[in-house]
Amino acid sequence: MFALLRFSIVVAPRLGGGLLALAVLSAVTSLAVAVLIGQVVGLTPAFVAGGPGAPSLTAFSLLVAALVLVFTADGVLTVLSSMATTRLTYDSDEVVYRAISATMTASPRIGHLESPAVSDESRRARGIGNRAIWVGLFPLAELVRSRLLAIGSAVLVGVLFSWPAAALLLSTTALVEWWSARMSAVEQVTWRSGTRTGREADYAYELGMGTAAKELRVFGFAPWLMDRYVRDWRAGMVPLWRVRQVATLRTMVVYAAHLGALAFAVWLLVRDVNAGLLGLAEVATVLTALLRLAMSANGVAAASMERATSALQSLYRLPGTALAVREGEHRSGEHADGKDATVGAWAARVAGPAVVDPPRLPSGPPEVRLEGVWFRYPGSDVDVLRGLDLRLGAGEAIGLVGLNGAGKSTLVHLLAGAYRPSAGRVVVDGVDLAEFDDHELAAWQRRLAPVTQEFLRLPLTASENVTLAEPPDQKRLAAVAVTARVDAAVATLPRGWDTVLERSVTDGGDLSGGQWQRLALARALYAVNDGAGLLVLDEPAAALDVRSEAELVDRYLKLATGVTSLLISHRFSVVRNADRICVLEEGVIAEQGSHHELLEMGGRYAEMFELQAARYVGGDGDA
Ligand SMILES: Nc1ncnc2c1ncn2[C@@H]1O[C@H](COP(=O)(O)OP(=O)(O)OP(=O)(O)O)[C@@H](O)[C@H]1O
Ligand SMILES: [Mg+2]
């Protein structure tokens, strides 16, 4: 409860503080109601009988009015508190999702995005049911109130009637809550061990609902995928349900003990009344207080609080886990750094360092050198690159060819600094990328204009797909669209550049695969216009028809004027115009030279080129 209180005060200081104050105030008014009921009931016989010593009409009316007032205030406070709670849960939900996404996107590197440990931790931070913290905040104020009320009522019962009865009921109340929280903790352990299965289920769900939805339906795979989703999801949940069932049965036993204690206390009360030990006022107050005490045992709230606290711990641990993965020292899901993270430190970390102006890297086409670069993906034991040396001279247009899986796209990730080489260096204008801090790395990435192999298809407007975060400059937009030959396709969209490229949106539109690819090319050219100095085209012709491909090949050198460029393809015809062509094989640059030099060399390039050319000439190729 305290962890959640602290969290809500960090998240929303005024709202969290106000809610706490409301809870305290509401506990006080509730106690006052019990006392006033006692007073009213106690004075009623004397007032009705009249005579000397009886309360005056004014005094009695004032007392009743006070009771009504306090009772109403209690109700109003409850309403206010539930309004504040709703607001708090929405604010905190935003903070939780912002914190998770900030952790995932904080770094310009990407290794942590592929880490199972980070995915599991982020899933746990969302908790059982995906919104554990949200759900846990709902009963927070009520729990604070009911605990204060329980203590206050126990004191009333003790002072007016019996300390043992008070102690007994207070301890069974505590027992109910402690037990519910414990059962919830047991449930957490079971759920956590199933987060992996749950993650797989999530993945199947996203696949079926998101990116692959169309193809899956067209080919009739949707039911198969949904079966799989349900199966994985159940596999993750069934053990949880089983644990919950057992826990519920046991919790009922504890509740029964609590009710037994109440019955015992009431029996004691009746006995004392019989013996003439208690006046009417005391009986009324004690009975009200006893009932309040009994009702304040809130096992359900305690259980969801436990779930929320556990999710909160994962939320605090998440940045540390991601950082550990990024720093490459990661071994297990639990990272020591996260355990002692204070809320303040966590909040500061999630907010990220103060935004500073991007450091000034020299503008213009950069010189990039890969020196003795070795690389294997995290968690893999295959070296994709094995001591590769490659120099992209400033302003040079380099072609890179290689078979499927040779490591061409991997090389792009390394150039961008998204991954660090396992050994060797990537040097930009004389500076090792490994020496860049996150800001410098981000600035370097802004100087890259990539058309990656799996380029972005954003469900945003056509113009946003080209300009991204930049405010669109219509003239430049039109110019790059012509160069990338996507202008005609955009013109046919229902709302031109303002068409959202997503069919499910009203007035939305869609493009063909090749048109999307040209749009991606336009995006890269727009970035070049904006000062990006390194143009990288990874299989830019994969979805283009023969004529478009030929056009791209012809225009390539013009596209690449004034920038350093890297054109990647396994189609030899595409790269033939480059200043220099490099052949990537077995993790190194096996051959390099101009198209003609390489053909004369009669090596691997020549062999592969002839093989491809023969298929075209022979007419059984795809042309
Ligand atoms: N995220 C990843 N984790 C582990 N291995 C990966 C990852 N991405 C790629 N690989 C592996 O690295 C190797 C090189 O892949 P890469 O995508 O760089 O090849 P490529 O030359 O671009 O091939 P293609 O011509 O098919 O695009 C492949 O064996 C691939 O399986
Ligand atoms: Mg590739």
C-alpha cells in the first residue's frame, strides 16, 4: 500500500496528496458518525420522556442535524474520492505506458528490443490483466480509509466496551488482508513463470489482428492462428486459475474465522447489556463501530494491491534491465540495479536526460570505415561478419552484393550504430561510433537516409510517410516524389498527400508493394535534401517492376550525387553503375572493384553475374 501511495504521489503530487487527505478525512467522519449515532440513540428516551434534565428541543435537534451533516459529508467525501481516484488511475496509466515505451525507445541502439528478459519484464510491469497498477489504484484510497477506520473503531470498541474484543476483531481483519495478499503473491509467482507463454500468445494475437491480418485471412490461416493464440493464452492462464481456485477456498475459511470473531464480539455485547453494564448510547456506538470494523476487512483490495505492487517493482526494474542488456552485461532477468532503484531515481531515469541540442557533427557526405568488424547477434553463436574491412569514401557511391544471409542488412545496422560490433570498429569521419553517447549516436542516425529492406509502412498520411517528424515542405515533397516516381500514385489517392495509408480509415487508401517502396525512396531523398549525408538503399528494387528497376539503376548515380551512398542488392544488374562494387561473402569483402574490373577478374562476381545474366537471356528468369 505504501509503495502505491508513494507512486501515486510521485506520478501526480497534488492528486495523490489530495486523495490521501480525503481518505483520512473520510475515516474521521465515519468514526464521527458512529459516535453521533450513539449520542442520538442514548438521548432519545430522555428526550421523549421530557422532564427536568432532559435535553431541550434545540439541543436535540442540533445533535440530529450534526449527525445528518456528518453522514452527508461522509457520502460526499466518498464521491469526491472516487472521482479523484478515476483521474489518478488515468494519469498513472499514462505514466506507466510512457515509462515502458520510454525505456524501449530511450536508446538509439536496438539490442534490448530483441531481449526476452526485457520483454518479460515489460509484460510483468503491465501485470496480470495488462493493467495491474491501474486496477490496484482503484481501491487505494478506500483501503487507506478502511485501515484507519478499523484502528479508530477498535479504539472506540476498546474504550467503551472491551479491549479483548477490539483486539480480536482487529487481528482477524489484519489476517484476512494479509492472507489475501499472500494468496495474490503466490498467484504472481505462477503467473510470472508463464510470462513467456503469455508473450507468445500476445505475439500470435498481434499477428492475427495487426500486420499480417490480411494475408492470414486471404490464405485461410486466421482460424489456425487464433486457435494457437487461445491455446497459448490458456496454457499461461490455466495454472493461474488453479492457484486462484485453491486460494479462494482458503480465503473463504479465513473470512469465516473473521465473521466468527464478529459473532463472538456481538455475543459479548449482548451479555454485557443483559448484565446492565452498558448504557444505550454505548451500545449504539459500539455496535456501529463493531460493524465498521468487521466490514473493513478488504481482502479483494489487498489482493489487487499486491498485484499492483509487484507490477510496480517490475516497472522500476525495467530501465535497469534494458540498460544491462544494452551494456551487454546482461545474464538473467533480474538486474541488481533495478532492485534498489528508488522511485525518484526511476522517475528521473524514465524522464531521460535533459534534452540537449544535438552535437554538431560535420555536415556533408561522411567518410565511413569498417575496420576488422566481427559481429554476431545477441544470443546467437554464429559470426555473421568475420573481420570485415570496408571504406565508404566521402561522396562515394558503393554497391554491395552478396547472397541471401551474407550479412548485408546486418552491415547497415552496424553502420547506423543500432548494434555494436563484437570486435573491430565502425569509424565515422575519424571517430569510433562506440565513443558516441546516445545523443551523438542519435545525431549520427539523423544523418542517415535509409531505405531499409523492411522499410516502414506507417498508417499515417502519405506526406507524413515521407517527411516523418519534419513539418512538410510542399515544394520539396513534390520534388522528391517526382525523383522517386511516386507522384502519379499519390495523385490517385482519395485525398492526395493527405490520404491516410490505411484502408480501415475513412477516406484512407493503400499503395501497392512497389509504390510503397518508391514512397520509402522518397522518404530517404527528403532526408538527403534535409542534410542527411549517407544514403543507404537496401534492396530498393525488390518490389519494383522491370522498367522501374531499370530506371532506378539509370538514375542511381544522380540520386547519389553530393552524398556518400551504399546500394545493396543481390541483383547484380542493380549495382553495376556504382563507383565501386564490393562482394560480401563469408563475413568479409571478398572482392571489390568496378563492374568491368570485377568481370575481368573472373572471380565470384563474374561467376554470379553470368549466372544471373544467362537466366535473363535464356528467358526463364523473372524478366
Ligand atoms: N535479429 C537477428 N538475430 C539473429 N540473427 C539474425 C538477426 N537478423 C539476421 N540474422 C542472421 O544474420 C545473417 C545475416 O542476415 P542479413 O539480414 O544481414 O543478410 P542479408 O545479406 O541482408 O540477406 P538478404 O539478401 O536475404 O537480405 C543471417 O544468417 C540471419 O539469419
Ligand atoms: Mg538483407
